[in-house]
Amino acid sequence: MSVKHESGDAHERELFARLEKEIAADSPESASAPEGGESGTGRSAESAPAGQDESADPTAVIMVDRPGGPSGPGLMDRVLGSKRRPVIPAWARSWNEFKTAGKGVAAYAWHVAAYHAVRTPWYALRLTVQAPVGAARFLGNSMRWVSDAEGDPLRLDAARREDVGDYLKLSRQRDRRVRWRTLVSIVGAVVGPTVALALYVLAPTWLTVLATTIGVMMLGRLGQSADAPVINRAVEIPKATKLTSDIVLRALGSLGIPAINQDQAKGGPGFTFTAPITRDGPGWLAEGDLPYGVTVTDVADRRERLASGLRRPLGCVWPEATADEHTGRLRLWVGDQDLSKTRQAPWPLAKSGTVDLFRPIDWGTDQRGRWVGITLMFIAGVIGAIPRMGKTFLLRLLLLIAALDVRAEIHTYDLKGTGDLDAVGDRVGYRHRAGEEDADIEYAIADLRAVREEMRRRAKVIRSLPKDICPESKVTTELASKRSLGLHPIVIGVDECQVWFEHDKHGAEFEEICVDLVKRGPATGIVLLLATQRPDKDSIPKAISANASARWCLKVMGQVENDMVLGTGAYKRGVRATLFAWSEKGVSYFLGEGADARIVRSAFIDAVEADRIALRARALRERAGTLAGHAAGDQPEAEEAPTYDLLADLLAAIPEGSQKVWNEVAVAALAELRPGVYGEWTGEQLTLALKPYGVRAGQVWGTAEDGKGANRRGIKRADLLKAVAERDGGAAAA
């Protein structure tokens, strides 16, 4: 009995297997499946789950989606993970934006009133001249109204059609209208002159003049030509097309991105809006998801074509990624006017005000005209751009901000030598130099040595302070205000910094000190701002660009320059300063303040206004008693720190019999030779310092203290001798 039952089950299994095979063969998924037994789900017999019969049909479709299973996150998951939009828009909560809008409305009203007030006599004269024409038109229109002239076409049409009923009906209607309107005209012709005569006799002179003027002006207005209006617009309001979904889809379809074009060709939109298109500042904001596989960078790369598709100037179109969303979420902001041509609000500190460097200070506006702030303390900054894009103006603006804090000690170096930083340096600078001559370089290296020693002193002071006064082991605004501690802010601004790092004699030391200031300076109240028009590995050493916490990248030409300023991978993430147009001067990608990269247009302060602000800063310092250094006429001592020759010191410190030496041994020998110079050097600093001389540190075999051999980073004596010979230019030096 059991045998018979088992044979029946086998027969049923065989039947069902055959049916499933036929169904799978007829389905489109199996027809497109590759050879080798893979099904439409991409699964094969080899990848069958554990416990599945290996003798089962390998072509059977394996269901990987459980029917009836959960279709997504639960209700509470969606509620807790939802992104809530603000109840009150950001612009309505900003007092600065409210004041800016109020000032704009007041300025607009004042301009319109003044414009028309100046032209009022001309308006009155033209209206008076046109009054006779207006009177004739008034009489003519009145006669046409009395005679019901507007009904003549209808009556003529009825007569042409020989429709007696319609004609008689229209004629009777005209008779009634004419009788009534004639009566009204007679009454008006009698009452009007009578009232006018009574006013002339009984009314005061001013009222008569006013009534006559109003009457003449009204007749003049009636007598003006349609193509020659008396009163013109005082302000030409730009007519920007409202952004609609059709316009956005049309523009995206014109970019030539295959995934978008294919979706639109199949009847799809090619872009899924996730929120309504809304008014956002002086422009429109559209947000949505691009097709699968399309990223925001694909759209940003075609910004010019996108602007063409939107029929808007290039400076109006700003595609952006959404930081907390996937890479296909596009935020498209389209302004009413070109960003470079839009009138920017005056800088709040241009006329008055002081600064606390420990708090955010407005320095520029985004595309929507909103002010963007920066806290200069606790940062090191890098500014990069091609020439003539506003790099020096931006650096000078940041230095002016620092100058308005009377506690700040300003060090300015204009290595271009054109005097762009003289307004700050000569008025309030503690140290200032313009040029790249030998004397300028010696002045700068001596100053940086002194700043490094000051940083070391500050670190000891901070470490010695009680935790209740300095709980976070860094300078605060309260500590900076105590002159006895000497923890006031120090801000160093360098334009064309590549001159320092490429100097044949002091380049390595400049790099070593600046790297130290970038890494340790912010915690001790020292800020280093470097600007260059050639952002590459030689102009901005990697150790500096990798540790700078604030970056400004104006227009650059390629990916390498872009990532040198904004960080590795910025170009691939869509943060591309290459998209800026030549006309967009002063516009940069700003990375700092703990936020993602933003497009910001710096406040425009020309040389004249910069000098005026610097004079105000100088007056504040004179009253506070903090004016010192270069601005006060004091010059540094001729030699503030010992000079040294690194190659010669290494050859003197390393025994002649040693052909190879580890970095740690060489640093210890240098520290013993010159404790004041090399006392705190590390092996990494030695590697960086030797790089400009062509001496490369590599793996060197040596014997450790325990007598065992090991491979460690080190240098060869032969490389040092070769570098000295090449530098000094002869065999005698070797």
C-alpha cells in the first residue's frame, strides 16, 4: 500500500515539475535568462538554498519575494524617520532678511516718489496741452453714447439678413435707450454748468483752482495717445518667467542624459518632484529625484545646457545636491537675476560696528541673498582661484573682519607685491610686508619663527590654567580679553603663499612651520589664512590642505585644483568650482562652519572702502591701547631667531662612518646639536624639511637598541652630500 502511495506522489511531483518547466519556458523572464540554468531571478541550481533538493529542476523559478510580507517600514518607523518641514519658513524667522526686505521696499518707494516728483511740472504741461483733445474725445464719446452707436452693427446685421423680428426688437430697444440717455444728457448739461458757476462764485479760490486743475488733468489724460503715455515707469521690473514643472522637465530632457531621455521617450517624466515648486528668496526652488543611476553631478556638469533649456542666464541656474539624501536628489534653484549682476546688500560692518572673532561674522551672501557667517577663531583657511577672480579681495575682507576686533594681532604678507593688503597692514598690522625680495623673505621667516615660539608658550599657559577657567584646553573670548595671559587672537594672512613654499632656501622651513600652525595653532588662538592663484601640491602642501578646516574655492580650471582646495573627492561629490563663469567674480564654494559646501558671494569691498574701514579699526585700537608693531612704527629686531643650514647640520650631527641613519636617530642628533631649533622635531618633520632639497627618506636597514636588525624610515649620507653639491654648485662643497 505504501509503495503504491509513494509511486503516486512521484508521479504527481513529475507532473508538477513538467508543468512548471513549461510555464517557465513560456514566460518572458525565462526567455531572457542566460544560458547555464539561470532563471529570471538570477538564481541557479548551484546557488540553491541549504536544505533544497539538489535533484530539483534547475530551471524552476525561485521566488525570492515573500508574498504577503511587509512592504516597507512600519507606521512608527515612518513617523520617527520622517523629514518634517518647518512650520514657519526660514526667511520669515530671519530678522536680517526682514530688515533687508524692508529697506528694499522703502528704497523702492522713495525712488518712485522722487522720480515722479521731479517730473511733475512736465506731466502737468503735457496734460494741459492734451486737454483740448481730451475734451473733443469726451464730447464725441458722449454723443455716441446718447445715440446708442454701439448697437449700430447689430441693427445693420439684422437688416442685411432681412430678419424683421430682430430688427424691430433692436430698434425699439434703441428708441428706449436714446430717450433715456437724451434726458440724462439734458439734465447733465443744465446741472453741470450751474454747479460749476456756483462753485466759481461761492467757493474759495484754492478750491476753484484745485477743481479746475483736476478737470484739466482728467481731460489731458483722456487726450493722450496710446503709444505716448505721459507718465512712464520709474523702475523697470525684470520679468522672470515663473518656474513650472513643464519648464524643468523640458530643460532636463535637453541635457542629453540617456536615462532621462529614455524615460521621457516612454511617456515618463524623467524627473520625480518630491515637493511643490516654491518661491525661495529672489527665485524658484524645485526639488526631486532623478532617474536611477543619474546623479546630481551629471546635471551640474551640464549647467550651461541646463540654463539654455530653462531659457535663463547662466548665473541664474544653480543645481545642487542634498547632503542628507541620496546622490540622485536634485535641488534646482533658479534666480530672477544673474547672481553676478544682482545688487548685493551692503556689508553690515562697512559703516560701523566691531567684531568678536569667537562669534560668527557675516562675510558674504548665498544665491538667495541670505548672509553667511564665519567664526575665524579655531580655524586654518585656504583660498584658491585662478587670477582675477577675487581671491585677494576675499582675503582682505577676512583680514578686515579680524582688524575690527581690537584684541587681534594681524600679520599680513602680500607676496604679489602690489600693495593689496597695505590698507590692513599699514593701518593695524603687527607685522606687514609686501614683496618677495630676500629682505621680505627673511622678515617673514623670522616672524613665523617667533609665532611658533609664541604658540609653544601659549600651549604651556593653557595647560597651566585651572579646569574651571579653561575646561576645554583652548582659548576662549574671556581668556583672550585678559592681557596678562597674552592669549589674544593672532591672525596671519598670506597672499600668493606659493612663494614661501617654493623658496630655494627657506621653503622647507616655511612649510614645516605652517604645517605646525595649521595643526596646533587654532587651539591656541592662532589663525593662518593662505591664498594662492595656483592651487597644486607645491603651492599648498598636502599636509596643509588636508588639515585646513575652512576652504574657499573660487573659479578653478580642473579637478586637481578643485580637490586641492576643497578636499579629495569634492569634485566627484558634485562640489565643483569649475562651473563658475568668468563673470562670477567673488563667487566661491565655501566649506566650513561645520556645514556642507555652499556657494557664497563675498561682500565687495574695494581699496578705498577697505582703507576707510581700516582707519576705523585703527581708531578703535588707539582708544583701546592695543595698537602695536608695524602700524605703531615698531620694527622687529634684526635677528629674532637663529638661522640654520639643515643639510650642513645633518652632516655635522651624523658620524662620518654612518652611511645610513634612521630619521629618529638623525632628529635626536640634530636636537643635541641645536636644541633651540630642532628640540621638538619629529621624524615626519625631517622628511618634509628634506623634500625640497631632493633628499627622499626611505626604508633603511639598521640595528636597534636591543641589537636586532630592523627596517625603518631613514636617509642616506650620500644623498645629503649630493644635495649639498648641487645646491652649492661645485665639487668643493661636496
